[in-house]
Amino acid sequence: MRAISIELDGISGCFTCQRCGSCCSSVGRGVRLCYQEVRAIQRYLSGRESVLEELAWDVLTHAGMPELIGSEEVAESFRSLGRGFFSSSARSFGSGYFVEYYVLRSSGGACVFFNPLSRECVVHEAKPLTCRLYPYYVTFDLREMRLKLHQHASCPGIGVCEAERSSLELASEALEFAKLMQEHYSKLAEVLEGRDAWAVRRSFVEGLRYVEVDAGEREREWRRMSRRRVAEVRDLFLEHGLIEADDSYRSNLLYPGSRK
């Protein structure tokens, strides 16, 4: 087996979260999720309605709308986050359109799980690896067996050293992220059939290339997706019981902007 090269050039292991909330309140269209992360958040929230009720209270207080506290309709909208905190991104691998990955929802640019009063993540113990890695992020090319760890230089916590992370720890986290992505696509290939499974395995399992795209490129891709018109998108992770979803999600398994 070929060795994986990991680049950590220019990375500072000194980081202490300043609880400024800028990373959680400016996620744009949302954080990319693998199915394992959707499942982990759902399991964490199962039986924890009080977590979401407290989030509703704090969000309304912060927004200056305390008169809505106690509204059953508002409370239910927050409780529904237990299953409805994500949307999907789909792709055709050959014969049809399938959910490729998920996106953690945002509201006004902020993650739906960000508490604006406490400046904390209400699913901290189950939060996605992308969030756990921050202010670092990974790019990699599995075909070339190469990973590189980068850092968001604008984060005010970089250089604040209360507990420095070693190069070994950072490399381990980079590998964990690559492994998570590969396992996600391996499962997708497993539940797909025929040439679709072959296409996923060849492109995403054996040679997955994951790069950081800029905001302009992400917006152009979103617009291209929105112009598509398809009759149906299948979510095989959902069909095989790997995740759960509410009725709203099930009824909207379409490309953004498509019409029923």
C-alpha cells in the first residue's frame, strides 16, 4: 500500500476558540455533511427536545422577539430540527439523479445550531468534522495519496496558545477527514447499482479529489444546478435507513429551482 504524504507547511498548532461566533454565523449556504454526520446529529438530538427548546428561547431573545416565546408553532419549528436540519445536493452518475451529500442548513447565514446568546454550538458533541477541524481545513487527492492541511488566517483564535496541537494530532485529523469522505462515497457506491456504482467507486472512492473552492465558484455551481429540471432525485442513504428525514425533506427531493 502506498504511503500518504501529508503537508502541514505554514500551519500553526496554536489555536484557542475566542467564542466570537464568526465561523458559525457566516456559513453561507451551509456546511457539507456526510451521511455519517447526519446520523450522528440525529442520534444526539434524539430524546433531547429541551436542547432545541432552549435554542428557540435564546434565538428569539437575541432577535428581540420575546413575545413569540411560548408559541407552540415556533417551538415545533425548532423541535423539527431534530430531523430537518439538512438539505441535499444531488448529481447524476449515469442513469439517474441521486443525493451525493448533505448540507447543514443555515438561517440568515448562521448555522441553525448556533446559539447567538451563548455563542455556542448546541450539538457540539456531535458536530461535523468540518466544524471540529476549524480553523483548519483539508484538501486531498486520493489518487496521488496526498493531503494538505490549511488554516483560515482570519480566525482570531490562531496564535492564541492555551493548548497547542501537535503536528501528529493535526495530521491525524486530516486523515480522519479523508477517511470520512471515502467511507461516505464507498457506502454510496455500495447501494447504487451497475454503472452508477462503478462511476462513484472510480471517481470518488479510488481517486477522490477534494479541494477548497472559492465563493464565486460555489455560487456558479449552485446556479448551474438550479437551472436543471429533473423529475426525481433518489436518496439512497434514506431509502436504506442510514439516515432519517421529515416529510418536508422527502417531498422536496429535487434540484434547487426545479419544478414538480
